Amino acid sequence: MHYPFDVMDAPAPDSADADPLPSTAAPVPSAPERVTAVLEILMCSGFPTQIAIGQTLALAGVRPQSGGSLSLPYVAAVSLMDTVVLIALMLFFVRARGEDPRTLFLGSRPVLQEARAGVPLVFVAFGIAVALMLTVQAFAPWLHNVARNPFQDAVKTRVDVALLIVLVVVAGGLREEAQRAFLLGRFERWLGGARVGLVVTSVAFGLGHYYEGRDAVVVTAALGAFWGALYLRRRSIAAPVVSHGGFNLLQVVQFLAVAR
């Protein structure tokens, strides 16, 4: 797969007397820069912020379970608060490095044009998920170790449905794609390159859905790689956000149809 960040070999000069071309090699990151990038990745991985928010809610008497099942308001509160905190943290770190947030997250193309480009990619993502699930069922059925999605018992009313839609679009689509772009940027500049970042973030994205089952880990890791590669090619989160958010909405529709 070709990425726009590949460095192409410069053509040889026409004669021996030609001036040598300037080096295009990126400077080697220093140890402090690498350590700083690792710390930024850890801080923006979602785990420290969600743990802190969860503990704060627990002190306020808000619990993750209600009536023996997962509490959707609790999950929504943690996820939406985490979205705000994470975006603020990423903007702080980007500006502290002297980077332009718009360049990192939105690139140079028109945002609406990029968003429209993400619409057909909703169905590409859905096709990837369906193909992988069918493959797992056929060749590795033992990976399906969670019979019932934890959210099935949490959605009981129309208000719950509306809350779930907001959750999957904002916390699922927007937060995760902004987070992915930020992490890929750190890997690309300071921690081994964009390809390394794509592998690491995709695996981490899959493992983050382990509560849904081992088969879900495989599918979400592949989807993470798809959306990550899409960002690296287009250098804007607009198309991945639309594709991811739309995919999540299709999952909600599917989930509600099965529940009925």
C-alpha cells in the first residue's frame, strides 16, 4: 500500500559537475523527544483519563451498573467527558510542540469535501466487518467467546437509544479518530514511523474491545487499520470520522433490529 508520506529517491544529477541535492532525511529524534512522545501517547491513550473520570464519578455516587446490568448513562458520562478531556489534552500537546492543530487533524483539503468522501466508506467499513465475522465463524468459531453484547441489556428506552446514538457518533467516531490521528502523528515523527504507529494503534484499538469478545478484537483491529490508513492517505480526520460514525450507526440499527 502506498502512503503519501513515503520518501522517494531523488533522481541522479545529469552531470558530475551538478550541485548535490540537499538531504531530505528527517532528523533523528533525540531521546528526550522520544520519551516525551511516549508520555503524550500514554496520557492520550484514554486509559488514565477514563480511570480518573470513573473514580470521580464513583466518589459522587455514580456507579457503572444499574439493576445488575451496565448503566448506559454512566458509560455515556465517562465517554463524553473523556472526549472533552482528551481533545483538550491533545490540543495542548500539539501547541506545546509548536504544531498547527488544523494541519494535524484536518489537513489542507476542504472539510466538507473530506466528509462527503467518508460517506461511501461507511459501507466499505461495514463490508470489512461482515467479511471478517463470516471468516471467523467459518474458520475460528472459538474466537466467539461473548454470547451477548453488554450494551444489549443497557438499552431499554427511547432515551437510551438516543443516548447510544450520541455516544457512538461523538465518543466513537469523533474522539477515536482524533485520537488515532494524534497517536499516528507521534509515531510518525518520533517513534519509528507511521507504519509502526498504524500497527500499534490498530492492535490497541482491537484489544480495547476485548469485552465484546475475541472475534470483536480481530474485527476492530482491522477496522482501526482501515481508518488509520485512510487518515494517513488523506491527512484529515473528516472522512474517517464520517466512516467510523456511520459504521457505528449501522451497528446500532442492526443491534436494535436483533433486539426486537
